[in-house]
Amino acid sequence: MDTDVCIGAGQCALTAPGVFTQDEDGFGAVLPGREDGGGSPLLREAARACPVSAVRLEEG
């Protein structure tokens, strides 16, 4: 999650609520302990849904 790019659209939290949330200012944030995606099958969809590409997947 690139917090410098995030505009607070909330698509990540709506698409993959088991991985993302919105902070007190409304910007996307990764839930504690979910930095690896938690095996969520919705992670790729959350990355596609972000209108500013603040969510990026690192393969490896």
C-alpha cells in the first residue's frame, strides 16, 4: 500500500476487508498482521480496484 499515492477511495477496504481498512483520516491501510495479504483471494481484485494504483502486489 503506497500511502503517498492513496486518495482514500476505499476500494481496497470494500474489496478485501480481511486485508485492508481505512484509517481515521479515511485513507487505506493494511490491517495489522496482514502485510502478506493473509492468503486472501481478493487481493488481486483490490489492486485492480484502486483508482490510483496505491495497492501493488509483490510476487515472491
